[in-house]
Amino acid sequence: MANDANKEQNLTDFPLYLYHHGNNDRIYEIFGAHREVRNGEEGYVFRVWAPHAQSVSVVGDFNGWDTNRHFMNRMIDGESFELFIPGLGRYDIYKYCVTAADGRQFLKADPVAFHSETPPWTGSKLFDLDGYEWKDGTYFEQLEKRNVFTSPINIYEVNLLSWKKHENGGYYTYRELASELVNYVKYMGYTHVEFMPITEYPYDGSWGYQVTGYFAVTSRLGTPNDFMYLVDCFHNAGIGVILDWVPAHFPKDAHGLFEFDGQPLYESGQWDRMEHKSWGTRRFDYGRNEVVSFLISSACLFFDKFHIDGLRVDAVASMLYLDYDKKPGEWVPNIYGENKNLEAINFLRKLNEAVFKRFPYALMIAEESTAWGGVTKPASMGGLGFNFKWNMGWMNDVLSYMNQNPIYRMYNHNKLTFSMMYAFSENFVLPISHDEVVYGKGSLINKMPGFYEQKFAGVRSFLGYQMAHPGKKLNFMGYEFGQFDEWDYNKGLEFFLRDTYEQHGKLAVCVKELNEFYRSTPALYEVEDSWDGFEWLAPDDAGNNTIAFIRRDRAGNEVIVISCFSGADVWDYRLGINAPGNYEVAFCTDDEKYGGEGKVTVRTYPAEEIPSHNRRYSICLHLPMFTTIYLRRMPDAPAKKPTQRKKK
């Protein structure tokens, strides 16, 4: 028996060493609860880190929640506790009873639990993540050959708990979503889905952004295996899965990470770094090696065990700045007298290096709202190491512009064009996310000025512009059929609008066909890191509320994009172009099948040798108000062979 104990201890020595040095990216293999067979008995071994605790015991239904029955043993590091309990099985509920240094006792959920009780209950549940039979091997074979920067990425952001609801208000389960949501996303032509946080959380109103279970998917919708099935189905439909992940803060719920062993442990103990006061949450201590291992392991677990494609890392700006959301006197500068959080910077670099080392195909996307330089540059070049960043500046500018009455848009024209001043400084995602359709901001369609039909035209023209602007794309659910109400996490989307009202249904057709055009047109996604893929034709026509530009792929194929955001039609608009030939309409948001008026009746335009926009050639178009048009140069007609005269 002693030999067995020594063997078990040796299995954890080196992982513990790595853990305490901030270099263990798979602590889920040692901490938490794991099924084992010891001395012929099957059960579970529990391990937890609680360095300041007097003692820790395991409690649950299996021992009548007796806090004095199953005391854990200190491990070799002197900071962690371990206990094997025979006879336990999957779904058994447990917690840790932590006795603090001052004698206080707390019932805590397992920080590395793989499954939890369904809120409002807060216990951890025994569950083994191994054993699911994945069927996405072919998907990953193709994924590993793909260059993410030159591939189309068009993301449908989803709140899984409110995309659809049953008539009784109940959630769709992971397996129900695996049928309905997967089919819908594939039909609509998206390349990826992004789930708002599904790591376990206690309060529905936090939308998942106040996490208590960093290694468990929410049990509201099913088991971990059910979530694996959902991801598997997306992959077999050719669709990538991105999770919203929250390493910036955690809530102060009693059963969670909050002062886990009676004093600050996962949170910083430094007075100015302990809390996000406006959020009512605690900030992680990125200078503590064990916290670094904990968070990086959480990220890696979802790639490793749940086969996800990427993470959208929430609230990066709040991590980077010591004075984030603080007034003078409420923060202490770093050792260089700056407002940069040096420990958080090192953590983010280490996170990205660890993820890309194990999962080189990963999408690591920063939600970073400032002008911090080098977010998507490698750490070796002084960057943070992400491969994409949300372009919040673009988002704020264009939504501000679109919200203007067309009469005043000419005075805000730079909001359409300024993004090109920095478009290639990072690898960007253009987000119109859930944050833009709540708290009185209005849904996307309600941001548009004008009457009913004009609002739809405004959305269509905006989406045509967004799809052609350099950067990957993200839009939040409900925009695709013009939901007027803001998003409400308590309600499902109003799909009846799409199925009942013509304009809503036709907008959905427009979005579907625009998505398909994007995916099939490399000029719109292949070159997004330099001016090689973009050329202005008409950047400064503020008087007509119009811009025009070219998108170009690596082979030189071009799409001309004209967006008219005027409140009146622009007749006889002469646009300068680069080459002679005939140009055909490849996509027009004013087409009748999309709910438009069908005013673009001419589908082919010959280039004329009439100078315009500093170019030798031009075409003359009618631009309907609130319309985006894509043009392509038609192939030159083959020269006719001379006819042979028959000899008499």
C-alpha cells in the first residue's frame, strides 16, 4: 500500500513543480476529481490547492455532508490536498469544506470541476471528460492545412440560452441546438459560431461573464458530453466554434474562487488590484504562478477536451491597464512609474504561446478596446501574441455614422474612412456584437434612421460595406432578419418576424446570399494585411455620402465596392476606374429579392474614356439611396477568328 502511495505521489511531483512555476498548462489532469482504481477499488481521487487552509475535507450526498468524515491529506508541496474516496460514481455531488487559518469554514465548489449542479444549486458533480467518440478528424485535417489570415472568417455570435426557447420558456439543450442551430448556421452560410460564455456561472443576468467554473460548461443545457456533441456537429458541418472566455475577473459568490482558503488567493491581495469595483468582481492575480497555470489550463482544456477552434478573450483592456476604470489615487504605478500591468502582459503572452504550441490552428481573439500596440504581434516582437483583435474603433465610428440622419452624414464622412488609416496595423475582426444591441443602444435595424423600408435598406447597405471592408466579420444573432427589439437574455429571438413579414424574410435572404458571396470571393478576404488587397477609388465624396474602393485577391482578381449612404438617389454617378472593359453587377443590396426597390436595372456598365477620380476611365451609374453595389470586370470577349472565303 505504501508503494502505491509513493507511485501516486510521484505521478504528481513534476506536474506540481510546473504548476507552482506557472508552467503547467494542463492542471486538469491532476487537480479536480478523477476516477481511479486503487487496491482493487474504484473511486475518485480529489485534489485541490488551498495553501492557507488549516484543513480541507470532501463533503457531499455520499457522506451526508459531514465535514469531519473525509479529511484530505497534504501533498508533497505542502499547499495542496488530496484524498481518494472509493465507491463514488458519475454525477455524485460534492464540495470542499475549507477551514481557514482563523478557524472559519467555507463550502467551496471545486475550482477544477468538470461538471456542476444546475443553478441555483452550486455543488460540483463528478464527471469524466474522456470517452467521447469524436467524428471530426477530417475537419481537423483540413483545418491544420488552412491559413487563418487568408481564409474567410464570418462569425455568427450566439447566446446559446436565448437563441431559441421552448414555448414554456425552457432552454434548448446542447443536443437540440446540435440539430437546429447547426443547420441554421450552415444554411445561412457562416464560417464560424462564437458562443457567449458557457463556462459555469451562477447568475443568468451576467450573461456568463461572471464565472465560477472555469473547467465546466454550464449544466443548464446538458452534460459535457452533450456539449462535445454540439461542437462535433458543427465541425461535421464545416463550421468552426469559438468560445467567449473570461480571464479578467470573477464574482464574489461564496462557493466560487472568492477568497478560496479564507484570504485572497486567486485574486490579487494588493489593495488597488483586488477588485473591479464597477463590476462588483475580483481581479485575478497574474503575478501568482499558480493562477497563471490555472487560467492557461482552463483555456487549453477547451481546445483539448472540447475540440474548440478558438477563444475570444474578454475585457483585455481591463487587464492591461492598472488605472482601468480608476480615478487618480485609486491605483499604484508599476516599477517604471507607468500604468501598464506588467504581470498581465506577461500572462497574455504566455497564454498565447502555450495555446499555439499545442494547438497551432487556434484562433486567439482579443477584445481590446484601446490603441494598445502590437496586440496581434508575436511576443518575440514585443506584442501580446494574439492572432486577431476586435476593431472597436471601426465599430464605434461606423455605428455612430449609420445612426446619423443622412442630412448630417456628410459632416461625419471621416467615420467611414478613418479605419483605413490603421486597418493593417493589426489583424482585425469587425464586430457588431451583443454589447451593441442592449442597454438602450437599439438593435442594428433600429440604429438606422428613416421609415420602415429605409431602415431595412440601411441595414443591407451597411452589411454590404462591412463585408467588403478589410477584416474578418462578426455579427450578433437576430441582426440577420432585422429584429427590432434589443436582445433580452430571458427571451428567444423573434423568428416569427422572418417567417411572417416580407421585409424581414427578404433581409434574411440578403444576408444569406451576402455570406455566400463573401465565402466564394477571395478578393473579399484573402489579402487583409496590406494595401495590396485594398485601393481607394472615391474616399472623399462626403457630399454624396458615398465611398468606393477595390478589394483584390492575391491573383489580382478585383471587386469594386460602392456604398451610397445618402438619403436620396444619386443619379449619373461617374466613378473612375483603372481599366477599360465591361463591368457587371455581382451583388446589389437594392435588389427586389432582398426587399429593395430594384432601381439598378442596368446590370452591365461599359468603361468610357472619360476621366474621373484621377483615373483615365470611368463608368456612369445610378446609385439608389442606402445601397451597396459590388461590380466585377467581365472577361474580355475572345477575338473572333477571321472567316475564310471559300474558293470558287
